[in-house]
Amino acid sequence: MTKSILEVDSVQKQYDGKIIVSDVYLKCETADIIGILGRNGSGKSTLLKIIFGIVTADFKFVHVDGEVKLKTSDLLNQISYLSQDNFIPNLFSVKKTIVLSIAKDKLQEFYADDMIQTILNKKIKNLSGGELRYLGIKLILNNPSKFVLLDEPYNGLSPIMIEKINGLITEMSIAKGIIITDHNYENVIKVSTKLALMKEGKLHHLNDRSELVEKGYLNSEMI
């Protein structure tokens, strides 16, 4: 399988004169699961939104497979983004949402999930926060894009759901590059093949999780 490559270079963003993202470089290939950790306000979510194109940067370069992508519309079939907010209309049923989102030849496989079976006949508005989050993540991971950006995917999920999502992330990374950021650092570390730390707007690429201690993000007993 030919690998796809997403490269984001020289990303800069300021709000009211404060530097939020400073000269960030990030490279994600098919089969990468890149975990981006960092404290509140470090720029993690802003970086994902800039990559996807819903937040404008003061400066950035985005390349997919060596080709420069200047417009957000150029990335719609290349990158998928899971925001922290629900993106599915409340009036939809779960089944209608799935049918509209998943290719016909993938439906049977999508339905073959105990969690999906328990919510299949519900309305979106009647789902719990965890059920809704699980459905959204599964939909995003099963679309045809080459790269997936997951912003706080574990929010509201039970330990069992998190375990299932981590299994799905690992499975789907065979054909996709995945970038994930979440305050649940233990599961980010657990599922990621590469780690990076956002600190004061800069992205530090880590060779080992012990660097999270060296850079002041975790205490030694937390590793």
C-alpha cells in the first residue's frame, strides 16, 4: 500500500497580539497515530482547526502527498475533523445518520458493533453524551478521507467505550493517518505511535514518553 503524507509547516497564529501557535511543523503518514498532548490553552485544538481550515492562520503551508493545498475546499476529501461539539442533527435517527454517512458496501460491517446495535433505533436527540460521542467518532473514522483529526475524542466516554474507540483507531490507522489530542493523556499515550507536546504555542516532537516529565507536563509517577 502506498503511503499518504500530510505535512503542515510554518503554522503561526496570534489572537489579540498573543502567540497561540508558533512556527509549528507536523508530518503525519498513513499508519501514524500522533498524540498531541498539552495543557489548557497550549494551542492543541487551535492547531487541529487550522490544519482542517476552520480557523485561519496568520501563516501556514499544508501539503498532501507533496501537493500544496491552498484552499480549505481542497482538503475536504483529504482530511476529516472531529470537533469537541456534536455535528449530527438532533432530528435525525441513528440509522438515517449512518445510511447517509457510510458507503453501502461498508454498512454491514458498521452495524456489526454491539454498541451501534443498542442505539440503532434511537433518535440522535435521545442518545446519551457518551453514545453520541461514540457514534460521531465511528462515523469520522469510517469515512474515505486519508487523514483524521480527533479533538477530545474521549470526552464523556466510559472506560469500555474508550477501549473500543482505541481499538477502532488502531484498526483504521492501517489505511489512515490519525492525529489525536485529549486531556486523557493515559489513553493518548496508550494508542499513539508517536507523541508530541504543545507548550506555549510550540510543538515539541518527542522520542520517548519520559520527555513529558522532562518538559514539565507530567510527574514521573504519572508515566
